[in-house]
Amino acid sequence: MAGGFPALSGNELIKILIKSKELGCCLGERARHGQMIIRETGGCRYFAPIPTKDDSLPKGTLAAILRELKLSKEELQPYL
């Protein structure tokens, strides 16, 4: 992503989301090609499958995951 946002692999993103309790994310069931992440905020649940690859996620894929989880780059930035 532009603006100095680092490239992340799916596995790295999962670790960041799970470790940062303030974001409200937890592991869901294993998906066909990855891991399901669940985010609970404001009484709502948001779901996003994240590919479990060690390769960097494409910019569009990372943006789509953040959009599905209702997270902004700014919210994720302190945990990188």
C-alpha cells in the first residue's frame, strides 16, 4: 500500500491482528486457502479469510481484507 505501508504476508498479518487485542480480532475456522479472522466491534461481527502464505499479500488483497474487517491503515499502523 502506498504511503510507506510495509508489505505483509498473510501469516504476518494474522499474527498482528491476533496479538493486538485492542483491534478485537480472533481466529475463526480454517478456510479453504487460509485462516478466517473474526473482528467484533460495536456489537457487530466482521469476517475475512486471510491466505496463509509466506509471500507478500498483493496491495489489493490487503486493502480488501482491511475493508472486510472494517479496519483502516491508520488503525493497523501502530501494531506494525
